[in-house]
Amino acid sequence: MTQQPNTTPAGAPAEGLKRPPQTEVRYLTPEICKIFTGTFGTLHVTVKDENIYRGVYAAYAFPVVHASRYISLLQRMPEGEDLEVGVISNLEDFSQEEIRLVRHALAGRYLIHTITKIDQVCLRYGFLSFNVQTNKGPVDFLMKWQGDRAVDYGERGKVLIDVNGNRYLVPDVAKLTPRERNDFTRFIYW
């Protein structure tokens, strides 16, 4: 008789089944897990010979540098703590449907605006004030004028982090118009 995995929301393993390792990173691969949509459209993960984790959410370990790598899958426990089911080393190893599900879960957690046009950048009270057009419409935001608020993105891009922690992506500074690039690099030159 095959023992069925526990399917309780708490994620407590059934008698005789293993719990995920808590002192080391467990890498999730298509060979040991299956990612699917479950009850109420939430993300579920089945780990082979272990458990079904319901209501899982995805979080980047390195959101700016690795968009398809090192994605942690976590489950909120009833006590309020997060249980890490494991880390996806490379999302591209999974099926197209599983990739779509994880990307959808990440999109709901991380809101990144892609800047399509810079209308104005100016220094105001020690903050950089941006008036930009994005893929989600026009936006005005403030950013601290310091190096850790403009993070490298690929070879020539930048991710700007505003005072509220929102992220704005300039995919390639070199592709800005000459006026936009001049305004941008006058303040963000690192």
C-alpha cells in the first residue's frame, strides 16, 4: 500500500514522510517536484515522496540580476512563519506551464515598471524627482540620491528603487534619447 502525502494547509508531513531540510538549501528540479494550480487558483507544489504544499508563494533571491534563477518557493505556516519548500535554481528547466505559473506568482509579488520615456529628472530637497512614462502609464516618483538606489541591470541597464521600495527598470541607458540620457547620467553616473 502506497502512503499518500499529507495535504493539510499547515504542510506538516504525514507519519513517515520527510520534512524539507531547514538548515540547508534544497534545490527543486522537475525530477523531484511538480508545480500546479490548486484550490482557489493558488500555487501548489508536490515534492516527490514528501508532501503537497498548498498556497505556496514565490520570491526572488536576486530579483535584479537573476530573473529566472534562484527563486524560493515558500509556504506561510499557521504560526505566521514561512517554510521554505525549496529553491528553483533555473526556472527554464521546468515545463512551459510551470514556468508560466511561477512567473504569474512572481508578477503578483513584484511590481516592476519599465521606463519607456524620461520626461524630467531633477534634484529636489536631496531627492531625485522623476517624471517618466512606463509600460503601466505615466509615473512621478522620488528616489534617494545614493548609489544603492540605482542598481546595475545587465550590461547597460539600471533598476531605480524609489523611496517606497518600488522598482523602475531602464533596460538600456544607451538606448535613451540623447536628451533623456543626458538628464539621467547627470545624476546617475555610477
